[in-house]
Amino acid sequence: MLHSNGKKLPLKNINEDMWKELLSSALYKELQKNHVNVKNLAHWTGVSERTVKNWLGKRFMPDSLAMIRLMQHSSFVRQIVLTQICLSENLNAAMFVCEFKKFLASSEAYLRD
């Protein structure tokens, strides 16, 4: 619900620099361990190579759809996102991962279109 002093929703304390660092390190791991290149990352997410390089350079974050597509293709990105969600919300990690896998399975057909 919006507060009376503005048009922005109050968000929990989200450290964007921390997320940029975590995402960049996860993408670099993906590049090194799985022999993926910037073109592959761009193809997976439907963005330009320059945009992917900006993510790697910690200048910008992916939008929500690109992040979901990254999580779908990269176990490293999926791991950091799920870990941070569980840590920030004090969730039972096993239960959350199970529910998230169900969500990914149901949304897979939608993302292909």
C-alpha cells in the first residue's frame, strides 16, 4: 500500500551494490566453469551483449524477466538468488527451493514464447 507522502512503495533494505557484486561473480563463474560466453548469456536473456557486459561490470542489474531467465539457465545465479532470499527472510531453504522449482517448471512454457 502506498503511503501518503509519495508514489513509491517502501522497500525492505536492499543493498543494490551487494546484489551487483553477487550477480557479477555468479555470471563470471558461469563463464569460466561451463564454457559459456557473453553471446550465450545475451541469447538466454534476450538482451544485447553490451547489456550483459554492463551486468558483468557491476554497472546495472538485469530486469525481472532477464533475472528469471538467468536463473533458469544458470545454477550459479539461481544459487545466489535463492540463498539471499532465504537469508533475508529467515526461510526454510529446502521448502523454499522445492516451491521455487515448482514455479520454474510451471513458468518454463511461458518463457519460451
